[in-house]
Amino acid sequence: MKRTALLAACLAIALCLPSSLPWTASSEAHASQKPIRIELEGKELPLAAPAFIEHGSTLVPVREIAEALGATVTYDKNNGERTILLTKGERKALLTIGSKQMLAQGRSITLTAAPRTVGSITFVPLRAISEALGTVVAWDGLTRTVHMDKPLKLPAIGTEEKLIELLKSTPTDDSAILSLPGLSIQGREEVPVDSSAPPVTEAAGEAGTPDTDYSQTNIQVSGVDEADWAKTDGRFIYQISGSRVVITDIANPDKPRLASVLTYGPEEQFQPEQLYVDDMRLIVIGHSTDDGAGTVQPQNEQVTVLPESESMALLPPPQIKQSVKSYIYDLQSNGQPKLKRMLEQEGSYLSSRKIGDALYIITNKFYRNYSLYAKSKGLHLDAITGQQTDFNELASTFRTRYTDSAVSDKPQSVSLDDIHYFPDIMNYSMLLVGSIDLGQSEGQLQVSAYLGSGDRIFVSQRHLYVSQMIHKAKGSSFEMITKFHKFRLDYGSVLYMGEGSVPGYVTDPFSMNEHEGYFRVALTNGDLASDHPGESSQIYILDEKLRIVGKLDGIAPGERMYSVRFMGKRAYMVTFRKVDPLFAIDLSNPQQPKILGQLKIPGYSDYLHPYDENHLIGFGKDTTEIMSLGSLNETAAITTGMKVALFDVSDVSRPKEKFKEIIGATGTHSELLDDYKALLFSREKGLLAFPVTLYEIEDKDSTGFDFGRFAYQGAYVYSLDLEKGFQLRDRITHLSNEDMLKSGMYGYNHSKAVRRIMYAGDSLYTLSDAMLKANSLNDLKERGSLLYP
């Protein structure tokens, strides 16, 4: 009977298998004929019935998988519905047969496939239940293998002796100095979750979504919110104005009203920088600095006078306490926020993300180089190990502190036992990842600390990637390598998953991307300090374990990459030296990425934004070639204004520049070119808007190079479609006639510089530090304004 039932179940499963699988590459098409292999901690886990893929999820027999992971399985009926309860220690997951909702750790999670019973066997999505039980899952699409492992544990520092050993091994030459966070060129930055097969593509979010009547921040990944200078929930506009946060009631666009102002006193030492807004809360993020001013040198402490040769050396920076604070407010219907808690963690702000109720804050905490610390104490490098006082003093700086006012107003400490370190530490910083689930009443701030640092981050709905640029001496020059650390985001906590590295360096926030289980990254290889002819660009593709599976290198030798955009199974890249090649790149076969076509035109794009799957909008600068100074045979490119272009990539072998718009002359700029969040775009509304600082040439008959003169600052509002291209509807400025008269050749009242444009209902809003202005979205006539006090 059992054998008959098993055969019946296998037959039913075979009938359920999809006729085609979502891979187009020949190598993976061949692999798709193989059965799915399940491995637990490196050993194959045999299953009574084969796993199969449906809607991007690998479905497996629940009891076999759960018990292999050390969980118990309990079946029950609740209001006529059959439920499955998985229990492993404090972790629990409740699934319902036929329902895509899973309850895990008190949260409701949407699955891409519902649990089902086939014959006598119940199948459930593998990744969802495995991760709910604390297991790390990685999919290998080439071999059709699912790897399940315990979370990777990095070694902990533990003792002061181990700390000194690690610091002594940190490079002290110029290559290490170049890796200091303050000297790095990169510095601060800028869906269902249960797929064991390639995850669903994460498209870039538009300014607005169909179910809202107000614009949203232009972000990298749909469902992963990013903090910005201003946001709206359709009823109020929240923005930073100097050291304050102003909240404006826009219920009546003709008479916008100041609803509330959040101020922060000197004792808080807080400068707001970015914020988040959702249906329930306002989150204000900023930095706090304590330089220790006013501290007194103890009378009995001996001051060491360095020899002249050492005093000329590079000494450590002063010990300045830097931290990032996050003020969490409950939103009231009248626009009056109520402070609920304050979070603080040490370090300088790298970036943050918010996924649902989960908030993640990433900081770098700088610490003194070991050899410089010893030198500042007037000690020989080896002598410090015999100085217990110095030993303790140095170690004490690593006990990083954080505060969650909902738990205690007093700082909590991360001890050396809880500070882990990456292999091959190359710089003098500590990476801190703060995480909290704000939707859980008992949720508390957790801070994970790692000896090492980060330059840029990329966040998908499930993973955090932190890049770290490393300079290694190579003869008389440097070799640049980028290391990536991968973390799993576990509903308000983080789990370290591993690392990988590739040659080159990342220059653009959109250079990193995750798609169908692969991590794709575009890099530049060469001398980052000059336009060296040895530069070229490259794309690497890594699997879920950050192993290189494919690469495309040697793109545009002698040119530097200015922008890149990953869109599904393609990537678009802009490089530049004298002209702007736009490359269309095929990534459908992860092992063999290839260039499909290219377009060479004057100018370059600093930012690429998708219009639809066959069209891109490029924002950058127009250029022209002139004879290079000091050479009769060489030419150089100079910028001649801002350029906006619409590219047609319907035929990827022959990309076309369908429309273009040139704004102003040399000197014209937009915050959009430095921060993609300054863009407002809605394809459904045919709306495109961004801030522009306009420079124009007075003598337009001049034949020589002429830098423009300041002429205007404000929002440029366009209509955009595929028939007429860019149509300038109007410009909106906050500068009065008096402001313009007072402006000089290069300057104006910057407090009235329009920085963001957003819409709510039938009104378009422009925001500056000093004011808000409302215009009709239909005809752009001014409706009302509010000058902030």
C-alpha cells in the first residue's frame, strides 16, 4: 500500500511539474533536465518524493526537510483549515494548506507558492521554512542544487591579546592608508521571500505606484525603501530644513499649512539628514558629533614629546565620537508626531534601508591604526605589549556602544566577545549593522559589529551586500580589489553568509544587483586617480555563495564607466573619454555574458533610469571636442550643458538615441546627477521633473570656450512619451525677482534651491530648505506656497 501511494504521489508530482523552466541559457536548459538536488551541510539529503519548482519556489516534502533541520512537525485543523506547525527551539512557523500566508516569529509572510498535499505527502516552499527555522539557503542554478547550511560564524575577537594581534597584522603602508574610509573615493552612499529557485526579479521602483495617488522616493529595488531628504504620505509632506524637520499639511493645496516643526536642542547634538515615512511612523536619521571639547588634561598625566622626525609623520586623528541617531515617531492624524523611541549607534553614517517594519542602519566606526597609536604614545611598536595601561586603553575604544531608549536611556556595550572580524583586515574601521523590527512591540535594537569596513551597500529584499575596496601594492602602482560581504536580512536581524572578491572598484550605487539567485556587479579596473588609458570596465556574475561563475572584461579600454543599469537579463553601461558609448549587455547566460550592441554619441550619462523594458532615460552632460592644450594632435572633451536622452533598445544590437534635450551651457548641473532620489518620474502620467541649476553664456557668438553665468534655479517639468519625446511644460523656481537681482555670476540664495519635486492628488509640490510651493498638476499654475518660519 505504501509503495502504491508513493508511486501515485510521484505520478501526481510529475503531472504538476511545469513544462518549461525559467532559464534561457543553453547550459542551464541542459541542467534543467536534472532532478533537483538537496544538500544539508554538504551532504545530499535523499527525499521520498522529488522536489519540484513552481512559481519560482522549490517545493519539498515538509516532514523530511523539517525533521532533518531538527524541527518537530505538528498537523492540526483550525476552522476547517489544515495547518502545519514547525517548531525548533524558540523558532516557529505556521503554514496552512492552500494558503500563501505563513506566520513565523509573529510575522505574516507571503509565499510565492502555497503548501499543498499530493497523495499522502505535503509539499511546502523550501526556502521559506528553512530560513524561518534559522537555516541559510543558497541556490545553484547551474547544477540545480539547493544548499542548506547553518549560518556562517565569523571568529570573535574575544580577548584584548587577540585584538592587539589583529591590529599588529593590519597593513601600515600607503596602500592601507588609502583604504581609510575618509580617503576612499566611495565613502558614504549613497516581494515574496520564499524562492529557493531563482528569486523573482526586483525591478526599480517608479516615483508612484498604481495603488497610491502620491509620488514615492525613486529607489533601487522595489519593496526596499530608502531614506531621503523629503517624503510624502499624500496627506502631509515631511522634509528636513536646516537642523529641523518641518511637516506641512497639504489637504488644501491652495493654502498649505505648517502642521508641526521638530527641533533638536544643542544638548542633543543632532543634525537630521534623512527620513522615512510610512502609514504609522516617521523616522528621522542624522548624525551626532562629540569632539570632547572642554575636557581637561589630568595633571598627573605625562605628555610625551615626539622627536622631530616622528612629529612630522602622519599621526592619528583626534578621537572624536561620531554616532548616528534615529528618532522614531508615531504619526497622529493631525500631523503632530509623538516621539516613541530613540536609537543610537556609534560610527559615521554609511547608509540605511527599511523593508516593511524592519529598519537597518549601517555605520563605519573609525579607530586608530595600531602603529600610529603606539607612536603617539612615544613607544616602540613591540613595547606596547608590555604596557597594561595602554593595552586597556586601546581595547576600550573597541567596546562600541549603542542605545535603544525603549530599553534604557543608558548606552549598551558590544563586548569583544561579540565583535567578529573578517579575514584579511585591510583598514582601520569597524562595520556596524544596526537592525530592529519596529512592528514587534518587544523588538529591540541589535547591533552586529565586524572588524573591517564598508564603502557601498546594495540591499535586496532578502540580502545585504557590503562592498569594501582594497588597494594592494603591485610594483610601483596599486592593484584594486573589491571584496563583498553578504548578510541575510532576517526580519530585523542579520546573519552573515560569506564573502567574495573581484578585481576593480565600484563607482556607482547601481553597479550592484541581485537577480534570480545571482549577484551581478559592474566595476572599473585601472587607476582611479586619473584618466589612465589602462582603464577598462567589467561585469562579474557571482552565485549565491559569491563564487564567480561568469565575467565580461575589457569593456571600452581607456574609458571610465560613468553609469550602469541592470534590467532583468540585460545590463546597460555608459563609459566615457571623448564620446559616450552606451553598451547593451546580455546576461541571460550567467556563465557567458556578452555585448549585444553599442551606440556612440557625444556626452555621457551619470544616471540611467528605465522608461520601460525597451527604453532608457539617460541624465548627464553634453560634450564637445576641442584641441587639447599643449598638443597639436590630441583632442579633449569639455562639457557644454546638461543632457537628457531617451534611448531605444528594442533592437539591442543597434541602440538608438530616440530623443534628446540639452539644457544650458557649461556649468549647468542638477542634484539628480549626484543623487538619483532627486528624480520624479511617472510613465503613467507622462511626467518627468528634476531640479536644475542653469548657467548660460551671455555672448553666444563667442567661438572660444566660455563658462556660463548663473541664470536660473528651479524645477524643470517635462511631459515625456515615445511619440513626442521631451516637451518642457514649464519651470518652477523659489527665487524671487529680488533674489535673482542679488545673485552673482556663480551664486544665489541656496536656501531657496529646489531640491525635490513630488505630487499628491492633482498638485505638484516643489521643496527647498526655505519653502514649499504647490502648482496644479494639470496646467502647472501656482496654487499656493508656504515660507517656513
